[in-house]
Amino acid sequence: MNHDKPIKVLLAKPGLDGHDQGAKVVARAMLDAGFDVHYTGLRQTPEQVVDAARRDDADVIALSSMAGSHLSFCTRLKPLLEAAGLGGKLWIIGGNLPAHDHDALRALGFKGVFQTGSRLDAICDFIAANRP
């Protein structure tokens, strides 16, 4: 992979989650870090996330979840990402994620798990260090 090109990040808001202020702040930080960011907007289905990631040729699939449906959404998303040939991409998730769910999210393939209040530079540094 050519590491001279900007990292392409797809940032999605899954399910019925209507809270996107944090996602917009994270997207701005990623843009400021030099990433090529596409924010999908609210209420995305797993299929929409996969379609957008494929269309945008995303290096990173990032989810922002505040509504508590992260485990069920990610469980549905994983096989769709894999079937679309996106299993080798970096998957991360942030938001209102109880600590007892972190291991399950990592087991689903989400390499980066970020709690609400995570430092923006830490998220960007993690992406840069773990880009596929």
C-alpha cells in the first residue's frame, strides 16, 4: 500500500442513533490530521456502511455509536464487510461503549475501541499507526 496517499476514512453513524455532534468533532479532527474523511450521516444500516466503504475505497471503517446498539450492529456488519472484501481494512468504533463490551467488539474485528471522551489525537494516532 502507498503510505504517501491520505488515509481514507469512512465514518458512519449506525442504526437509530441520532446523536452526531461527537462524530462531527471526530471527523473534523481527522480532516485536520490530513485524512480523507467521508461522513455518512445518521441512521445507517450495515448494508449502507458496506456500500459506502466500497464506493469510497475506505482504508478505515469507523463507527460512532451512542445509542447502545453497537454489539448487535457490529455483529450484523462483520460478515457483510468480510463478504465485500473489506476484512483487511482497519475497523474502529467509538462512543458510548461500556467497558464490558470492549472485548466483544475486538473479537468482532474492531481493532480500535474508543470511549466517549477519548482524546482526538489518540484516535488519529491510532489510525495512522494501524493503517492497512
